[in-house]
Amino acid sequence: MIVAPSLVALIGVSGYLAVTGGLSPDQSEGPDPAQTSVANVDASYVPWLRKAADACTVVTPSLLAAQIDQLSGWSNDSASLSQQGIASFTDAQWRTWGRDDNANGRSSPRDTEDAIMALGRQDCSLAEKVTDLRTEGIVSGDLVDLTLAAYTVGTDTVKRTGRVPADARTFLKRVKARLPRYEALVRRTPDQNSGGQNASAVLTPPVGTLTVTSSFGSRTHPLTGVTKLHTGVDFGAPQGAQVAAARDGRIEFAGTTTAYGIRVVIDHGTIGGKRLQTTYSHLSALQVTAGQTVTAGSPVGLVGSTGLSTGPHLHFEVLLDGQYMDPLPWLGTAQ
């Protein structure tokens, strides 16, 4: 007599989910904020959040983490029959955005690394669309808000409304309420706060004169107006000035990106068991190719203003095990 009502309720809910295919992102309230925690996020996922957000300037690692928290509480277990994994992807969505990013031989929304990267691709695609709409004067509002709205109700609805639609505001509010708890997790680590255990003068200057025009840390982007972590240091330099490798290594990437313009990424191997990489962005020309071996001081490109840039400069980044570091201590320069 005590169990029967529970069984009836369970059958009723199961029947509803089977008919409807589960809850859509705008319908789902997600876990209670009081019951979720940064502790749900394994530290090994932080570099993946950074990598996923690196594809565009609007989406931040903490935004992705907060969005996942709202969607699933970072749990792969879902009551929905149509949505899978921590980012609640449908089969159709996964065919568009899913890849085998963790290189384990399968592409699955239940692989946390794959799901994080796929959500980053989806959000960055939406961010690009709403940015274009705002540039054209068709919509108005904060780009993060518009991106979350497009995720929730679709870009066409945002376009038709001209702003964040009322139907998207609840989801947006809940995601943004979760942001503060993740910002500290993805922006700062003990290594970042100290500049890195082995940071002192490990690298040689990538340009002739180290004139800092924008420091490492939180800032409002001069073009997008979005406040997020400035992941490197901007060194002011004239158009066409020589840019050099900061350390011996292998060219991991050399090509054109939307946000960073012409960009070079160098893998320097490991220091103290941690992988060290440097990046060189907004170049006007490339002087290296992917797979090439370089030595410290050898040319990699020329200073420019490609991508999202307001003038000629070098955006220089240092990553240790995928985490952004303040480059100045690594160059032996006082902050």
C-alpha cells in the first residue's frame, strides 16, 4: 500500500519521457544550485574547459562549466531518453558537434572530454552568429546573454525577438548564477598565482623590446566588450617586426584562426614533468610550418594585427599542462 503510489508516479514520469523524448534545455530546471559544487569537476577537466573556450572570445571556461552544471550537475546519469552525457546532447546534435577529442577511439557524449569540446564548438558557433546579428544591428544585448539564449531557444528566435527572448531568461539566469563558483577554478591555480615553480627566465623574449600594452589577467576585450581572462601578454611592436621562438621546440600549429588571426603554437616538451607551450598571435606573416623544429631565437613570423585586434602587437601566451600562465615571470621580467 505504501509502495504502490510511488510505482504509479514512476510509471507516469517514464511514460511522459518516452513520449516527449525528455526535457529540452529551456524546459529543464537542472539541479538545485545549492546541491551542486565545484567539487563535482575533476581537476583533469579544467584544461579541456580552457581548450574548448579557446575557440572563440565570447565563451569562457567558467561559462562552459556553469552551463554543464545547470544542464546536468556534471553527471552522466540522465532521466532523459533523448539527451546524453553531461552536456545533454541529442543524437542529432552530437552528429553535428561531436568528435573523438580525447582520442580514445570513440566519439561519445558520455565521454566528458568529448562533451566539453563539443559544447564549446556549439556555443562558439552560436556566439559567432549572434555577434554577426548584433554587428548588423538586428539584435542588441550582451553577447554572452545572446549566446545562451540562442542555445536555449534557437538563433532564429533570438533574431526574431531582437534581444534575449523571455523564454530564455530563466535558463540564462541560472547559468550565470553558477558562474562565480567556477571562475576561481578555471582562472587560477597555485602555479598561476606563483608564476610557476620553474618560471624564472626559462624563455627568451619573443620580440626585441618587451613593451607591455595589456597584461595577463581579467580584462574587458576592447572589441567584443566581454570581460574574461586575458590569457597572455600583449607586447606593443611595429607592423612587420620580427617574432622569434622563445625556446627550442616543435611547431604544433601555424595557420589562421578567427580570433587570434595568424597564429603559431610551439610545443617545448616538458619541464618538471609538465608540458610547456608558447603561442604567438595576430601575426602579419608566417615563417614556419607545422611539424618544423625551431631553436630559441629563430624566426616564426612577423608582428601584425590580424584577427580580433585593434593594432599591431604580439599576443604571447605560456601554457603549462594546458593551463594559462602569466608569461612575464617566464621571461624573467618583473610584474
